[in-house]
Amino acid sequence: MSFYDDMLSKFSTPAPWSAVNESTVLEPFSYLTSNPGKNILDRLIGAFNAWMDVPADACATISKIVNMLHSANLMIDDIEDSSHLRRGKPVAHTVFGIPKTLNAANYAYFLAQQEIFSLSQNSRLSDEQMIAMFTGKTPISNNSRSPTESIFAEEMISMHRGQGLELVWRESLQCPTEEEYIHMVNGKTSGGLRITIKLLMACATRNVDVDYIPLVNLIGILYQIRDDLLNLASPAYSAGKGFAEDLTEGKFSFPIAHGIRANLADTRILELLEQRPTTDELKAPVVDYLKTETRSFEYTLGVLDKMESQVRAEVARLGGNEGLERIIDALHVDGATSRK
């Protein structure tokens, strides 16, 4: 009972937090990050920094921030999508449970936000300049947030709006138009890249007046549509995440939405999405339908070719960038990816 003596004094300072506690709470996060992906964010940071010359310490902090956000997003996405595999391994929530995984992901968001505070001293722009440059909006409070905090808030809102809209479509079985889908992706997927490049721009020491955001937006859209196609068409992708997993998730990906709208009288795709199929036997005929009847794979490849050409042209206009060109080469998809 002596513990309860003088409680006001005991709790006048923050409670102790041990390294063991930290490790335990972040265990689902550590599980995911111990199996790294393609490291696209760090490659983008390196490539864009060839233009901007951001100090090394700021680059390291930006890398830490965006990789934490990316991993936390993946954990929550896997829960929302009822996924089973991530990078060829069981997803975090099937190992640690949904409650602990959700808490770890949300905790990682706030740890990333904490890093934003340390980055603010490297920013070269005022809050007003940053908001005007990137959003055209008036800050909520001109004196309450640093430029980097404004970037963080703006893009976290954008990503959650995009993800939320995609979930609304899925749960209501509402197929978006191509234009609606592209705008959603620009919020969700491009938002994750924009926060990276905006933070670099805020700390740049060279080419400080160049706006790289249109290029980043296009790379994000290119990346997502490519991912959508590979989910259905690539055996290598299936090995890491499962065959045509977007059909199991009930997701209106780009090729799936195209296939539905190519023949609205044929409801077989919608009916399958509503079932959330788990077997290859159910999914394979719809994949073949998208490939051979609606030619959605071919159409998606055409869209990717157009977008890739525009990305390459913009990189050239900005002066060329070997690192970015290598990334674009790696993202290139051709007809050979189509399932035989």
C-alpha cells in the first residue's frame, strides 16, 4: 500500500518508459521492417537529392520519417484488406493480432511526427511560403506550425482521404471511373512520395525554386497502376503476396475497374469481388477475362507507356537525373509480364 502514499508527487513527472517496453510495443512494426522491400523511398531520396543537396543529417531524418510512415501504412493496409502475405511472409496482424498491430502502427505515426520537430530547424522556408508553394491554402495558424509540420499534416490528410475513398468504393461495391481512380491514387500513393520530396524541398540548398511536385505526383500514379497490373499479371508478385490478391480484397484496381466498365452488362467481376474469393480456381477465369476479353491488361500497359514517357520527358526537362532514370527503368513493364 505504500506505493499509493504521496501520489501527487509520484505522478508530477512522466512515467518511466524502458527500452524493453518500447521494443515490446513496436514488435509488429519491427517484424515488418525486418523483411525490407524494394527500398524505393530511399532510392527516390538519393535521386532527388542529386538536384537539391539537402544536408546529410536532414536526409537521414527524412528517410527515417518516411520509412516509418510507409511501414505503418502497410500494417494498417494489411488489416483493412484482410491480407495474408506481405513480402512473402505472414502479415503482422496474423502473427501479433489486430489490436497490437494497430497500436504499433499508430504509435509509429506519432514517432515519425516527433522526428518532424527535429527536422524543422533545417527548413529554409517560412510556414506561409511553404503553404503557398504546395497547397495554395492559408495555414490553420500562421505561428503554430513549422513548414515541415505543415507538410506532414497536409500529406497525412491526403493519404487517409485517398485510402478512405478506396475503402468506400470497396465496401459499397461502387466501381470508380478512371478519372476518379487516378485522383484517389494521387491522394493515397502519390501522397506518400510527396511528403518525402516536399521535406527535401523544404531543406534544399540548391535548385530551391524548382517545383518537383508534378513529377512526383506522376511517379506515384505510375507506381500504383503498375502495382495493380502486376498484382494480376505477374507470377513473381503472386509469390510474395498471393495470386490476384486484389480480387480477394474486393479492390477496384485500375485493370479491374477498366474491365468492369468495358462491359457494364457483364457483372461477373462485380459478383466475384462481392464474394471476396480466396481460391485460384475462382479467380483465374476472371483474370483471363480481363486479359483476353476486355483486354484490360493491354489497356493498362498502354496507359503505363504514356505515363512513363511523360515522366521521362519531365526528368529531362529538369536537367536529367541518372538515379531517377534507373528507378524509371526498374518500374518499366512490358507485355512479357502478362500471365501465360
